[in-house]
Amino acid sequence: MRKGFTLIELIFVMVVIGVLAAIALPKFKQLKQNAELTNLISAYTTVVQNAPASFFNETELNNIRPQDLNMTDLLQVQAYQTNTGKGWWKSSDNDTVRYYVDPYDYIQFYYNDSQYSPQIRIFTYIHGSKKADMQSKLANKLGLVFANDRNTTTLDLADQ
């Protein structure tokens, strides 16, 4: 009796591997984009959920005036002034913080330190080859509406 596989068995195994690859390959291509999208959603929800509480803590409990606060006080993340094209970046006055998923796509948080109506303006800017897919997923997950590759949302801290 001969040991080994017949040609039919080998062809069958190759067909099964080909079918599995055809199913799995599109999923693997979406992994990076889904991770970037998850990071954007996480950055957005971090600000929306934590900034009002941080604002209350700083103004009411620590007696700091709204005009003396900045975005890095409210966000409390490790941000750098050197833009690496990925991660958190802050402006020199600390009123603007961005989260970059790549050098072109980011979400920006700007603290407007008006004494009478302190707000955070959130600019989400997505463009490039993945624009349509990422914008539609952000619209579905967060309810954002994009116009000219941008979405602007205002979070009024005085009403929180």
C-alpha cells in the first residue's frame, strides 16, 4: 500500500484553503481601519464624557475661573507639541488638542474659554482614500453629519 495523498485530495485541500483565504482576506484589510475608527470614537467619547466633569471639578471644587482653564486641563491626556502624525498633539497655548489617526485624518478639540459660555468645539476632519467609509461609520456610531469632509460639534460646559 502506498503512503501519501492522491491528487484529488491535494486539490481538495487547496480549494478549501483558497475559499478560507477569500473569506478572511477582506476582514484583515479592514482591521487597521477599524482600529483607527475605534481610536477616533474613543477620543470623541472621552472628551464628551469626561470634559464636563473635569470642568465642574476645576471651576467648582478647585475655584479656577473658566478663562484660566485650557483643553489639556479638561482632557487630561498625555499630548505632545511635536506632531508625529499619530496620537495626541497639543498647541503651545494648550487650548487646542488633536488626536491623529494618520497625518491627514484627525479629531480636534478646541476650548473656547469665554467666561459666560465656556464650550469645547470638536472638529472631526476625515479625508483621503478611506473618507467615505470612516465618515459613514462615525455617522452611524456617533450621529455625526459631515459637510466638506468635516463635522463640527459644540459641547456647552455651562449646561452640563
